[in-house]
Amino acid sequence: MTSQSKTIATNRKARHDYFFEETYECGLVLAGTEVKSLRQGKVSLKESYADFKDGELFIYQMNISPYEKGNIFNKDPLRPRKLLMHKKELRRLFGLKGREGYTLIPVSLYFKNGRVKCELALAKGKKLYDKRHSIAERDAKRRMERKLREHY
């Protein structure tokens, strides 16, 4: 992200549940009322994922709450939304996602030069013991930093 970007939402749970191999930036096809709702920060990436359908990439289960003043123009909050990427990147992702255990997870949504962008990660799921290991590492690092602050 550049200095002209404003973060809308992040998927913190994704870092806990997955190992990220690569990240990509892609655009979204949205309706006007959805963009207005995003400007108010009314979005949840918690259960969302991306998948291919007919050679195109879509994001599923991303909840954009309806805009209060949108009346008839509001769309379904959980509808699939198309992701925009270069064809070369799409082909590469399609091949990588085909490997066993990999999935595409949206990590964050942000505005970049007035357009909504999504940071998409090629991720592999963590096992329970991997999650415990990550928590133990984080706690050890926190304890070391605390000790260093006490001594200096």
C-alpha cells in the first residue's frame, strides 16, 4: 500500500489460521451504494474467501452492510463480487490454487487513489499445533521485549 491509501478493513483472523505464501492486489466490481457503505467502514472479511468460476475470480461471503440511504439500489450484502486482475496473474493463481491445501483469502480492503482494492493472499491452512507454536513464539517475543525495557 502506498501513502495515498486508506485501510477500510483487515482480516486479522486470517493471519492466525493461515500461512501466507504470496499476496496480490486486485480491484473489485462494486455498486455505488456498496462503495458508500465501505466509506463508512461497514464491511466484514471474517469468513470470506476467493475462488474461480468460469475462468473469473470472485470473492464470496464478504459482508458489505446495506447503505442506510440506498433504498432500492442496495444489493445483497453477501453476494459474490468479481475481482479484477491481469489475465497473466489470474492464470498463475489458478495453477497455484490447484495445489492441495491452498486457498485464496482476502487480507485487507483499502482505498487507493479513490478506488477500492483488495489484498488477496495465497494461503495454506495451519494445523492446531502450528497455531500453538505461533502463539508461543509471540508470547516469548513479548516477554523478551518486556525484560529489555525493564533493564534499560
